[in-house]
Amino acid sequence: MLAVIKTGNKQYIVTPGQTIKIEKIEGEAGATVQFPEVLLVENDKAVEVGEPTVKGATVTGKIINQGKGPKVIAYKYKAKKRYHKKIGHRQFLTEVQITGIEVK
């Protein structure tokens, strides 16, 4: 069984038992989280596609860790104008283990 969920304006293909890193969501490590925006569910070769979401489908998960992603460096430069600027960014991430996919 697999599902496509939407969280943090991104889409993820998930299966039960899988661990994914998503944009930060509120909650402590060990807390349960639900993803109500399920776009697609595949169960025993039957595919159910939502318009835009599948009615009555939810994906549940458990928060494993809150942390930061790798540092990304952006460098701005204008030729012959003595302008340069270095910017760094680290995205806050939440590591979630998918515990179940339910369709009603």
C-alpha cells in the first residue's frame, strides 16, 4: 500500500514503515501527526485518485526528530561594481516515520 501526501507545499510518496524528512511541523519527538491531504492511494493494485484529495483517507505518522537540513550558500555578484553578498540558509526539518494509511 502506498499513498501520495501533500505537506509543506510539497508532495511525498509514502509507504507504512518509511521515514521521511519534511518541512518543519509543530510537535515533540514521539508525538503522533496526521496528514489529511492525501492525493492518491494504491491498495492491492487498485488506484484511487482524489479530486483534489481522496475523501476519508488519512496518513498517520510519528515524529522521530526535529532538526536542520544542510547549509545552502547563495552568492550574489555584480561585475565591475564591487558588489558581492554571501547568504547562507538552513531549512528546519522534521523526521517522520509513517505508521499507517487509512481509507474509509
